[in-house]
Amino acid sequence: MKSNIAKRSVVIGGHKTSVSLDEPFWQYVREITEERAISVSGLLREIDHDRQEANLSSAVRVFVLEQARQRAQAVQLRRQRHTLT
């Protein structure tokens, strides 16, 4: 089975680093950056600044998961409000 992991080089705080993520994570990162009108490097800089995970790749995966959960909760709340009306 071929690995679906893509390694990308980015510059964060003037330092070049790399982030390895499965392609679906990269796709979601791009969706988030489009919604926020920021660059991928800008989002990764924010994640890097706030991270508690040992490495940036892990921090990005956790961030994406949290964003997906928040979206799912928002959809669920809208459905509940729609059902009540």
C-alpha cells in the first residue's frame, strides 16, 4: 500500500521546518486557510505558537481534528434549533 503522507517544507518564524501529514489533513488545512484568508504558513505559525504537542505535525493533526469537531458540533446545534422551530 502506497503511503498517502505528504511532507511539506514551511518557514515559521524565520526557520525552515517540515510537516508530514496525510493528504486529507493537508486538504483540510487548505480549507481552513481559505476560510480565514491566511496562508498555510500563517496558520502553521499560529498552531506552532499555541502547540502543546511534541512536534508540529502532531499539533497540526490535533488542530484539524478540533476544527472538525467544532464544525460537527455547530451543524448539530443548527439541526437541533431547526427541529425546535
